[in-house]
Amino acid sequence: MKASPEDQAVLLDVQAIDTKLQQLAHQAGSLPELATIVSLTAESEEARLSGVTDSGALEDARTELKRVESDVAVVEARIKRDTERLESTSSVKDVAGLEAELSSLRKRQSDLEDIELAVMERIEELELASSNTASAYEELAVRLAQAEAARDAALATIGEERDHALANRVELVGRLPSELVSLYERQRERYGTGASLLQGGVSRASGVKLNESDMAAIRAAAPDDVVLCPDSNAILVRTAESGI
């Protein structure tokens, strides 16, 4: 293939842009904010699940309190009824029976009130835990939003650089022969690098100094011959720095 030395030199600029685009893609995929978002998302989900558990436990405790309060009310009503009956009866047998029942009811009332107090204390603890979990979840939500905003800002900056680089690439490629561009694209896709500067006998793409037989073949090539690097398979661009 033939291409003017000037067109071949332009490929170095295209390659520099492609290298920059690869770096930008890597940068976009390895932003520190991404790891932060993953971590905060996991913490946020854990806090959310804890909140669900706390809410369920709190609801259960409140339901239990209502049941105990209902039982207390029933016992208090029976105590009131039996007390009124005791005050109005003159039967020794009835008095004995009512006093025995009242004793049992007061014991039941005392037990229920102890349970009621314990449940109320548990509700207080659960309300505090639920409040703390909610606060932690809200704090995580704020931090997650901040991390996402930082990520979006970083990606926007990277996107602007990428768009600028792509526009420059389109302009450069548009000035080159289609066959030269096709060869460049094919070599870049296959081997990772499409064009390499030969500088002081060293291919910049591979970092390897070419041997004398390869250098002899390159010296024998015409300036407009398109030569491939024997090591990197990239188009080897020759300039005054090439050491030919």
C-alpha cells in the first residue's frame, strides 16, 4: 500500500486520540465514586432492611400492649364487679368465694401490669432503635446522593473530553485515504495499536529496537510505502527521528 509520508504521520495523531479515548473509557469505569456508590448502596439496603425489621418488631410490641391493656381492663372490670357484690352480700359463703376470687384477680392484675410495663419499656427501646435506624438510612441517602452527583459530574467531564477527542478524530480521519484508514483500524482492532512512530530505530508501540535486517528493509522502502512494525504489527511511521 502507498500513502504519502504526511498522511502516515497524521495516523500518529489519530493513534494518540485513540489512546486518549481508551484512557478516558478506563477512567470512566474506575472512578472512585463508583466503588463508594456500591458500598453506600449496600449499607443503605442493610439499613432499610433493619428499618423494616424494627418497624415489624415495634408493630408487634404495640399490638401486644393493646392486648395486655385489654386484659387489664377486663380484670379491673371483674374486680369492680366482685367488689360491689362483696359490699352488698351478707352471705358468709358468698363473701368467702368473692374474697378468694378477688385475691386471684388482684394477682392476675399485678402480673398483667408487670407485663404491661415490660412491653412499654420494650416499645420505648424499639422506638429509639427505629429512630436511630431511620436517621442512619437518611444519612446514607444523603451520602449516596452526593456520591452519585460527584460521579455524574466526573462522567460529564470525561464525556466532554471524549466528544472533543472524537470530533478531532473525525476531522483527522476525513483527511486521509480510506484504504490507509481501513488498514489502521484493522491493525488497531487486531493488535491494540494502529500506528507507531519509529524513533531512533525503536518502535514506540512495542518499545523494541528493530534488528538490522528489519532496519535494512525499512531503509529500502520508498517514503510512501506503508510499512508494518515487525513486532507490534502497527503501521510504522517514519520521520526524521527514525534513525534510518
